[in-house]
Amino acid sequence: MMNRIFPAVTLVTCLFWGCSPGPGRTPVVVYSPHGKDMLAEFEKAYEALHSDQDVQWLDMGSQDVIDRIRTERSNPQADVWWGAPSITFLRAERESLLVRYVPSWDTVVHRELRSPDQFWYGTFFTPEVIMYNSRVLKKEDAPSDWDDLLDPRWRGKIIVRSPLASGTMRIIYSALLMRETARRGSVEDGLAWLKRLDANTKTYAADPTQLYLKIAREEGLVTLWNLPDVIIQVERNKYPFAYKFPLSGTPLITDGIAIVRGAPHPDQARQFYEFVTSRESLTRQARAFGRIPARHDIPRDSLPDWIANLSIVPMTLDWSTLAANEQAWMKRWDDEVKGRGATSP
């Protein structure tokens, strides 16, 4: 990767935004972790062009999305799955949860950023960072690398989004376990590193909103999270957040999109897919929501300066190994690490 990036239960549960379609309107159902602000904006923009359709979305973590699609396999409810790390889509593809779709922009995304058989495509790059409360911590005092998080000075000051439901956190934890395994020699060493991090972790937030509130209220000062969401929270909610790219390298996630196998509204699914991945939409997502486009035909001068000039050091990762082992590793983390760090020497 280049260092410089240019780029028998029904839906009436009302977990969706707009539970039932308006008279004569066809629903298009979207599962996504992209957040209420972004989902609501693109619902409105899409419906302005497609007044005969009603976008209904469910905002939840990417791991929750794949779990839900699995349970709905015999009676699919979702049309579009918009947002998850590529390894989560790869797993869904292997489980035959997705349908092949070749978008109109197939030729302007690098082959390594999509399914080899075109079941899912990358939409954004998502770098992972160390986020901190900038009202309390000066930049020079905040952790600069992953190992800094293990320093006793951060005990009780780290808050982490609960990893089991979050594709972002599952990848960060798996990447750090892999890094330590490579340095020390065994998966047990990687789990021991995560146990030391657990010892410094005050709590695990149930969802991103709770994470942001806890850091903003100074219940904790530091977390591990993704760059676009940090940018959004600073710009939209004026939270006192800043970030650092870990000096030794950061996981660089490819975030994707796919159509669910058995989608109830396949024509509308394809239309929505094309709309939210158009050059115009991706430019808007970059400017308003800090998303770094994966398409390489987005003009550099149309992007925010911080994206156009972004330079990072990606962590070297064997993504196939991570994809094959992430579920087992996270089960071991839940069984053997979570809440046990404080008791370790």
C-alpha cells in the first residue's frame, strides 16, 4: 500500500430510521456502521433523486451487521451492506451471504481493493490512530506509539470501544496481536500484550457515542480508534479530540460495500450502491465526513487538504492470516484477557 494516499421478525421493530415506506414507495434497506449523520444525509440526497423509493437504514457495528445477515439468511431483510473492513466482507463472501455485482466504476479501483470475484468493493481507506482528549493532554504528552499505551501512567485513563461488536476494534486488536506474535514468537505473547493493555483500560464502551462522550467528559483520556470518526467529532460536535499516527505504523483498513444475497429489492439496491459510490458522493463523504476515497479517479483538488496531503506509515500485515484467525483470537481475548489484565503481574 502506498504511503501517500490520494486517493419471523419483521422490520416493524422500528430500529430503522423510517420504519415503513410511504404510500407507493419501494424501500431500500441499508445496514451500515457509518453513523446517523452520514446515513441521514445520504438518505435525503438519494430520495431527492428517487422519490419513488424510501431508504431505511440500521446503524450498527460492522460485526453486528454480519451477525444479523447470517441470522436472516433464510429470509433476507437488507438490500445493501454499506461499510465494514474488507476482511469482514471476505468472510461474508465465503459464507455466500453476498451477491456478485460489478459497479460502473470497476476499472477505477485497484484490484487488491475489491473481491477477486467482485462480490464486494472497497470504498474508503480507514487509518487507525491513537485518539486523546486535547483539552487535557498536550500533543507531546499523549501516547505516540502502541507500546506507550502500556505505560502505568495510562492506567485507568484508557477507554476502548467494545471490540466484539466493532470491526474497527477487532482489526486493531488482531493487528497488535499479530505484531507482538511476530516480535516475540507466539500468539500467547500477543495475548499477553493485550492483557497489559486491558490492565490500563478503565472500561469498554458499548458503542461509539458512549466512547466519544466518555473521552469528552474526561472519564478517560485516550483511546484507539479510526481517523475519519475523530475528524467528524471534532468538526461536527466540537469535541476536544486530537490524534496521533502510531510511529511504528498503523493498520490501514479498506472499508467496503456489497449487495446482500437474496436482497428483497435488488434493483433499488444497485441504484443506491451506485449513488453512494459515485465520484460526487465520495467527494462529499470526504469533505463532510472525513472519508478517504479508494477510487483513484477522484481529483486531488476536490479533496480536503488533510486528505490530499496525507502521509502515513501503514503497518505491515498479512491480511489473509488476520482474516483466517480474527474470530478465534477475539474469542480468546473475550475468554482469557478482558477484565483479567489487572490481575496479571
